[in-house]
Amino acid sequence: MRAVAISARDAGLGPIALAITHLGDPGVRPVLIVATGAVMLWRRRMKGELVLLAGSLASILITTLLKGQFARVRPHIVPWLDLPSNASFPSGHSSNTMAILLLFALLSGGGWRTWVAVGVAILVGWTRIVLGVHWPSDVFAGWMLGAGVALVTFGIARYKMLPSGPDQTGVSRD
């Protein structure tokens, strides 16, 4: 962790990491949810927007509950470049960004959107290590939690409420 954080900072990536990490901030998440939901509504996928909202809220709730349960202390290996306000495990930036973006990508048809969503979520998680505020295991657990919530939410929605075909999910049931 020290090597990753120090080498990234020495390369001048500290300010870039700080800018990227804000995509996962608690104050930005509602904007991200509304923006992705607006795209769903614009594409006339009302049920998809409700699924996105449900999955996003589930991720936020589960992450918050797990942080309280584990109450893991944040690392103090390198000076922090960000000021966190709660426990370390799992990374809320990593889990919630992954859940919101991956679920949006799946509801929008998957394909290249999925790769972009996962890539952005990985970047957000990487910034948490560079900024010195999370252990790598916090970030990895956050990614897995967010991906799990997105996949389970999408699977339940496809089975229970979304009709097959690209008009609602972008993906057929076949």
C-alpha cells in the first residue's frame, strides 16, 4: 500500500486521484443516481430507473451496516490526502460506485458500457489507496460487494419485473 501510494504521489497523481475519488463521495452519489436515472427515463425505461434506485439504495445501506459491524480503523501508513469520516471496511466509495455504475450499464444493455462502468469504479477504488484512506482489502471488498449487489438486483429485476427484450433492459432473456 505504501509503495502504491508513494509512487503515485511521486508521479504527481495525488491531485488527479483526489479529483477522481470525488465520483464516489456521499454527496455526489445522489447526483450520479439522478443522472443515470434521468438517462433511463429519457430512454423510456421507467422500471429500469426504479431498479437502479433500489440497487443503489441497497448498496448504500449494506455498506453502511457493514462499516458499523466491522468498525475497522483506517490505515495510517502514509499521510491522508482526503479526510474520511467513518470506518474503513468496506470502502463505500468502491462499493457504491461499482453498484451504481455497473447496474446502470447492465440496465442499459451491457457490452462496452459494462467495461466503462467497471473501469471507472476500479479507478475510484484505486484512488482510495493512493489517498491513504483505505487498505487494499477494503477496496477489493467494496468492489465485490458493489458488483454483487448490482448483479443480484439486476437478476431479480429481470426475473420478476422487467420484460425481456432491449426495450427495458437492453438484453434479451435468451
